[in-house]
Amino acid sequence: MDKRLIFLIVGVLLIASVILALKKCSSGDKLNKPFFTIQPRDIKEGDSIVYKDETRGAARWKWNFGDGESSISSSGSHHYISAGKYSIILEVSGSFGKLVDSTVVINVIPRIADVPLANFAIDGPNNAIVGEKATYSCNTPNVATYLWRNDETGETSTAQKVTYTFMSPGTTKINLSVVMADKSQGGKFIDVIVKNKPLAPGAKPPAHKPTGEIEADITKTLRIITDPKYDGEMPPEYYSMIKQYFCGNQQTIVNIAGRPPKDINSYCSWLYSNKGTNILSVHVTLNPDNCIGQVAVTQK
């Protein structure tokens, strides 16, 4: 065979190998599912999970927890009330398009009813300040084991006394499960209201719009979210509203006429899933730092 033909064949094979290698590398870098964590995945009735998405380039999130509740935050915690198996679906969107994962199943088991109920108490504050430490303890005698959980961060501890630093304003829970020396057991929690640090004496809160204008802006944003004509991701007006009026706190409580209260994040997620809800009126209560502390909504 002619040497030039041999060299030509070898050259073509080398080029083809390089092209295949490049394609393989390119396809390996392409995202095909979200990257996230959910812990724990086996819990008891009344316990919570902590979730966090870490998908590179993600800008929008929608979590469906399988129990009728959802969230549009990148991370947080979720409370399961009833026993059962719950499939979690996560949709993330960004420059890469949209990715979906539905592989995680949370197993919620019943609490054992025939075990004697422990009689114990949690000592600690119901109010806390962002960035400052708060201590909780159980001083009941004859406790064999402790298991604490901070719903805000997902932190756990088996100590008799714990100290937490709360990171953001809102309402959270400090949970404690115990087993007593007589084998009785039980769980309790404390609701903790976390507030921003008060203004220093003589300091003035930042300038803000009149309350009527704030209520009009929020009403407009809620109507955009529930508008059947809007079929995209959660609109950018939602994120602007949270930043400007709620000081970034997506746990602010919304009281809905005729319905149980929800935090603003869960409420907007509910509106997003229930298009056509008619927002009749919105009333807000401002904190001293001019952040919204509570919202009242009338709808039908």
C-alpha cells in the first residue's frame, strides 16, 4: 500500500478520535438534573426536613413536597404532619433552561402511641434577636436522652442545654424529643419569634413609602402571581416585593380571611398554583425598622 495513503488513513483516525473526545467532554459538562440536598429522609410525624439547592446558575426554584405544600426558595425547612411516603419534586430554572428531579421520597413514620408520654418542659425564650445567642435547656429530672432540633438551620444536638444564633427574622421552632429513665418518651417545641435588632436610641428608620402605596404595590404583585394569563416562572415582581418591603424575610406571616395563616413564601406559592384567585384587599403592619411585620389578605 502507498505510504501516503497509510499516513492519510492514520491522520483521519486521529482527527476522528479527537472529535469524539471533545464531544464526550462537552456532554459531560452539560447539566441534566438539579444538584441539591435533603436531610433527613426518614422522619416521624411532626418532624421537619431541611432542603437546599446548589445547582450552579440556578435563578428560580419550585419545590413540591408531596403533601400539597410548595416553596419557591432555594433552601429552607418543611414540616410533615401525617405519616406516609411523600415524593419531592424540584424544578430549577436558569441559563441552562429548566431541570426537574423527582427521585427523593420522604418516609414519615407514625409516632408510637403506646409508649408512655414523657412529662418534661423546655426552658428558653420565645423571642430572639437576629445575630444574638439564645439558650434552651431541659431541667426536668430523670431524662435519659435528648435530641434538639433548630428548624431555622436544621442543627441538632444531644446535649442537655443548647445555644443557637438565629440568622433571619421570622417565626421558627426549637424542637426537643426526650426518652426518660422509665422509658417514657415525647416531643415538644417552642415557637420563637425572631426580630431584627432594635434601632439605637435616637436613630431614625429608613425612609419608606406611605402604607397605602405599599399595600397597593403588594396587591398588584399578588394579582400578577395569580393571573391565569401569566404562565412563566414566579414573576420578578415577587422577588422585588420581598426585598423592598419584607426586608428579605420570606417567613413573614400572612393572615388570609377564612383560611389558616401562611408565611409569605408559602402563600405566594399557593397563589401561583391556584390561578384566578381574586385578591380583594391587602393590609400591612410595619415594624419600627419599616419592614412589614404582618399582612392581612382578603380574597375569594
